[in-house]
Amino acid sequence: MMSDEYQMDENIIFDLQTAMIQRMRDKVPTIRVKAANALFRLQDNTDVECPVTKVFLQHLSYDPNADVRCAIIKSLLPSSKALVKVLERTMDVKEAVRKQAYVFLAGRIHVRSLTISQRVKLLQQGLRDRSGKYV
């Protein structure tokens, strides 16, 4: 396991990032989950045009597999764009994705970064949800 301070050559990082982004397009959901886990450390939330974040946000909205959406939420770094997409996932069809979205919001997002309307909507959705997995 590498430490957080480990430095890699820019070319290796770019090649790895390119390969894992291609794996995010794989037809097998398990491959996409593993690619999302691998891309976690290659995100740059200071870069507005970060290709990893773009791929994550795209798959978070459109990937048909719930395990992939969960893996992306776990791997996603907090940002204003990520916040909007994760808030959308609190209404996901799958309970596991909704739960992971609430875990993300509770653990990585300060309540004051949400608007009043977002807070109210989030609270209403959470109270209406019939699943007992959030307790």
C-alpha cells in the first residue's frame, strides 16, 4: 500500500488515468466499480475540468448499475458539482445508493454548504423514505 505522500511521474499518472477512464466504459459492472476505486486518488477537486470528476459525475447520473453508483459516491471528492449530483442520488431507485448518498452528505458535506431549500428537500425526502437502512 502506498502512503499519501507517494509521488508518481506525471506520464504514469496520465496513462493510468486514461486507462481507468476507459475501464469506466466497460460493459461489466464489476470492472467499472474497480475502475472507480482506482480513480479515487487521481481526482483533483481544485481543477474544475478534472476528467476523473467529469467521468464520475456522468456515471453517477447515467450508469444503470447500483454498485457502480455506490462506488462512485464513495470515491467522489466533495465539490459544488458533486454536491448537486449526490443530492439527486438521494432519490435513487436503489436503497443502497440512497444510503450511500446520505452517508456522503453526512460525512463530507457541512450543512451550511446546502441552501435552505436543499436542506428542506433533503429532510423531507429522508423522512418520506420507507427504508430502514438509514438509521
